[in-house]
Amino acid sequence: MKHGILLMVNKLEGWKTAIKNLHWSAINLSQHRLCDDIASEIADIQDTISEVEQSMSGKLPLNMLKPVRYRITNLKTFLKSVIKETTAFYNSPVISGEHYIGMRSDIEQFLSNMQKFIYLNNFCLKEDYERREKLVEMTTNAIHEMVMESIDIDPANKGKFNATMERTGETAEELKHSKNPLTRKRATFALNARKWNHK
């Protein structure tokens, strides 16, 4: 096996380990599954390159598969690195000539799939952001409902703050700065209560 091809096979082996690492540390289920799809594509192209080359130069000797370590940080950066290094291999003289036409075609398809995965990763991140936003909203609403259920206003005090606003002609925001501490307390409560979701 040519040295340049063996190096690429070893890089692919390192990428398989890196993407599996990210698969286990994925930020959401969508990315978890996407990492599996990427790992499968990497394994397939590694098999293709290895088997095509062995058909021309003979079997790969034992213990020659030595993964080139890749330090993964995030999926997008990883995919861009894979595309860059694979493109450099595709353009190298090591696989030029008519014997490598089929392999080059497979590599082109692999590069296309890696570009598609960048789009899908962006989609996963957007989906995760929207899911988190919804979760925050649901949690906030639940807390507000619990607060509302725990507040027990003395029936004797109901309507007193509204009466104060009508009598003074001031808004709740203005009454929040009243000299009367009880009025300030009622104004603060009224302003906070406006933010809660009422049934």
C-alpha cells in the first residue's frame, strides 16, 4: 500500500475514534444520531480506499493500521477538518491516474456527504436552541403558577391598591416610589403580578 494512501487510512481510523467520542458526548439526541451517521460514512470510505488499493498493491501487512489522533472540540470544526484533509488527499498525485478513477469518485461522494452533514449539524443546533427556549418558558410558567397558587391575598385587602391608583391618579410604577411603605409594597406586588401568566 502506498505510504500516502496508508496515511489517509490511518487518518480515517483516527476520525472514527474522534466522532465516536463526540457521539457519546453529544449535546442532544439529534446530534447523537448524526454522529453515528458520520461514523458510518467514515468507516465506508476507509473500507473503500483500503480495498481498492489492496486490489492493486496487495494486502495491508498486519499492525500497519495506526490511527492518527484527532482532538475533537465540536462537530462543525471536525467536519470542516475532514473536508479539508480529504480534499487535499483527493488532489494529491498519490491517487492520480486511471487506476484511481473509481476511488476518486467515491471520495467525491464522501466529500458531498460531509458537506451535507454540516447543514444537518446546523439544523440540530437550531432545534436544540428552540427546545431549550421552550423548556425555559415552560419552567418559568410552572414557577409562576406555583407562586400564584401559594399567594393568599386577604379578602379585606383586595382592591385597595386599585382604589389608591384611582384616588391619586398615579400609575403602579409611580406609586412604587411612594413615601408610604405599604403603598410601595403593594405597587411592587402589582407590577410583579403583571408578569405572571394568569389563568
